[in-house]
Amino acid sequence: MAELFGPSALEWDVLARRALLVDLARRAYAALVPESRAFVDAYVDGSTRSSSAGGSRGPRSRCSPCSTCSSPAS
């Protein structure tokens, strides 16, 4: 994360490495049923396309604030 977001994300990087979060995520993904794995794959593909096209906030950038999303719409 710090590679993308700078020094402010360094603390998270240290925690993620110490907690072996990448390994945990890989094991969790491997344990998914095929339908769930397809959902995750589609989500990742969409996120990758969005960030490659210059998008940074995904669907929330088009939504209005509500009780579950207090972020202002952009």
C-alpha cells in the first residue's frame, strides 16, 4: 500500500506483512466455492479495469450520501 499511497500507508504495510494477510487471503480464495470465486474474480477484473482507466473510487464515486455511505458524491 505504501508503494501506491506513500508513507501514510507504511504502518498498514508492516501490519499486513506481520499478520501474513496475503497468505490468509490466498488460502481464503482457494477455499471458495466456484460461484463465489467467480464473483471475486469478476469484482477484481472490474476494479483493475477501472483503475487502469483512471478511476479511483469505483461505484461510490457516482452515489449519493446515504445511511450506509456517508461519503459525499463526486
